[in-house]
Amino acid sequence: MLVILMSLSLIGIIFVQAFFIDNSLDNEEKQFTLNVKRSLSVVSKAIEDKEFEYYYSKISDLIKSGGESDSIRLREMLVKFRDEDRNETTVYRNIISEESFKVPSLFFEIGIDSISVSRLFNRRETMVFNENSLDGNHSIKPEETIIEYSTLDEIQRKLLEQGYRDYYKNFPIYKRIEKDYVRELLSNELKAEGIGIDFEFAIYDRDLATKVQSVNFEMNATSNYGVPIFLDNNNQSNYKLFVNFPERTKFLFSNILWLIALSILFTTIIIVAYSNAIYQLIKQRQISQIKTDFINNMTHEFKTPIATINLALDAIRNPKIIDDKEKVLRYLGMIKEENKRMHAQVENVLRISKLEKNELNISKERVKLHELIEAAVAHVELIVEDRNGYVKLHLNASKSSVLANDTHFTNVIVNILDNAIKYTEGEPEIDIYTENVGNNILLRIADKGAGMTKIVQKRVFEKFYREHTGNVHNVKGHGLGLAYVKRMVEDHQGHVSVESEKGKGSIFTIKLPLIS
């Protein structure tokens, strides 16, 4: 249940991180789009303003230098205000004159001789009359008259702007704007919005490309940004300014790269910690099972000797047996052998414990490996013969001098031989080979026993490990013998390995360095 909850939590964290990154990327894309469109709008307005300023300056110069107007239209506004307290009447008079001119259009390159433009003037008069207190009539002449003249620049600009738009509406776009100028404006505005990456641009006329475009521009409905340009008097336009960014995706990801990196880092840490926790849980469960098997096997190993000793002691106490010296000695011998057997089991456990704590003092000296092999075979020879088996020696190595502890290394070989005997159901058939390979000697112990699977081979040298067969007592042992073998061989700067096939036997190989 704990593992399921932890797994669900981890999956949830990963999904939340992915959602957060996706949401951040979406926000970056929206902000990017907003900045680009804002830049395009500014550029579009700047292009139009520049063109109009050029038009306006030329027209203004021609009006100022031009001759008489073709026609004049007057519009008058009159406002009268009477002040009772001061006995005065004030008259405001506003006269707007519109003068029409025809000016040459050679500088516009439009193919006609002239165009009509207008100039507006504003004449403001303020007159103050005193009233006659006797008859109540105004004085004939005003006591004060103020006259002001001014040009209506804003109104005039509006009129010129309308004329400018109508005039340029059907003008070829490539004659109205240069693409280098467009690129410069776009570059400056995009950089001002924090977008400093390469871009391509183009101006389209009713979905048709014009000459005003960059070399590598490609129309793509999903990645292009566009705004109308050169609006007419109805705020409509046939032209659109488009821009796209070849490295747009890379730029968007670069803005949240730190977020992605931190998310991946912390998620990886969580996954590693989670995996380690799961591994430890599984490992602890395996160790718990192995220790349970070990205790069961150790109990079995001690139970039989203890039962044998108790039976022997009960037999010795029997009045009929106690006077039979031969039987007493026989039972005493059995007690001694069983006691030695239990002592050997305890020593084996203690030996492994000391090896784990690096407390086992192992003194080494020059020995002949062949002599250690022969001594080890002598320990098991009687057992093998009793089961009608054999141990054959093939000592082909010409050099066998190694630096080793004779007692411990003899135990190494005995443990391997003991396993070969225990895991053979019928007659034990064991062959021992030696050979020299370079500056090393190889010792191979081959049997024709039960063999091991690939999975068991990988774990056979682990402490407490025994292959599960459904009955932990079918072969006596506690999973310490081969762990002791591996630790001891490595302590002698050697290497041990096993090759095996289920049902066909095993070959244990020990490699040790020779000494001269």
C-alpha cells in the first residue's frame, strides 16, 4: 500500500510539473504574440506617418510658394453677449476662409500635371460697444476691436491626410516604402520589446506577395504575425505587414529554460530517492526472508546434533549400557563429533562476521596451491567414497606457488567441494584442474551436480543467500560458505566466478597471482 501511495504521489508530481511548464510556455507564447503585434502596429504607424510627413511637407512648401487661389469659400460664426452691469455689448465674429490651389505634382511621380489642395485661415474679431443710457441704442463705432489671424493646422492636416490616403490608395507598394527601412524599423521595435532574434518580413497585397519582403520569408498561417498597413479613409487596407521568426520555438523555450532545468533536476532527485526507497524496501524484504531461512537452517543444523547428544546421554545413563565400555565409548565419540559439528557451524558464522568487520587477522606465507588442494581433498575423500563417488586431480600447472594463508585457503577449497557433494543427488563426480595463465594460476573445480540458473549464479556469493526450492531443509546449509569463499579469495588478491547450467553441474574458477 505504501509503495502504491508513493508511486501515485510521484506520478502526480511529474504531471503537475509538466502542466506548470506547459502553462508557462503558453504564457510566454501569449506575451511574445502581444509584443510582436504591438511592434508591428508601431512600425505600421511609423511607415504611414513618414509617408504623410513627406507628402505634407511638399504640399505645404508648394502652398507657401504658390500664386493666387482658384477659389475662396467663407464661413462665418457670430456670437453676441450683453453685460448689464457694465452697459456693454460684446460681439464675437469668427470667419473661416478656405482657399483652393492647384499645385504641380511632378515630385510625386503620379503621371498627372497637378493636384488640388486647400488652405484654411481663421479670422477672429472681438468688438465691444457701449450703450447710450438715454435712448438705449449701441454706439456706432466699437470702443475696442481685436482682430486675430491664424491657420487651422490640425484641420488642414486632416484634410490633407484624407487627400493623401485617397491619392496613394492605388499606388504600387514598392514605390511607397523601401524594404531596408521596414527591416530597420522592425528590428528597433522588436528589440525594444525584448525580442532580439532573427526575423523575416513581407508586405502582402490581397494575399499576394509584393516586392517588399526579405529573402527567406515564407508564408505560414500558424507562425506568421500580421497587421494592416496604409489604411484608407474607411480604416480599410489591401496591404498587410507580416513577420515570422525561424527561431521562435527556441526563443520561447530559452525564456523558461531555467524553469525546465530546475524541474527536471528536482524531479530526477525525487525519482532517484523514490527508486532507492523502493530498492531498500525490496532489499530489506529479501534480507528478512534470507535471515528467516538462515535461522530455520541454523535451527535445523543445531537441532539434529542436540537430539543426537541427548539420545547418546540417555543411552549412557541406561544401566544396561553404562557397563558396556565399547558402547559407552561409541556414544561418547558420537557426542564429541556432534559437538565439533556445532562448533564448526558457530565458527563459520563468527568467521564471516569478522570478515565483514575486517577484524579477521589473516597472515599469509608462500605455499604450494597443489598441496592445499590435496589437503582439502583429504577432508572430503571419505564422504565421497562413502557415496561411491570420486574426486580426480588434473594438476597441470607447472608453477603453483602463491601467497596465502594455508588454513583459510584450504577452507575455501573444502567449502566448494562440500557444496559439490551436497548438491549432487547421486554419486559425486568432481574434477579439479589447475593451469598457468600468464602470471596467474587458475583453479577449476567441476562437478556434475544439480547446477544453477543464471539468476542464482548472479547471487550465489551473497551472504545468507540460498536458492529457494520450496523446502529450506532439503539441503543443509545457511548460505555462508560461498560468501566466505568470495571474501577470502578477494583478500588474497584473487577472483572467483562460477559457470553453471541447471541439471548439468557447475564449474567454480579461482584465479590467483603467482609469486616467483
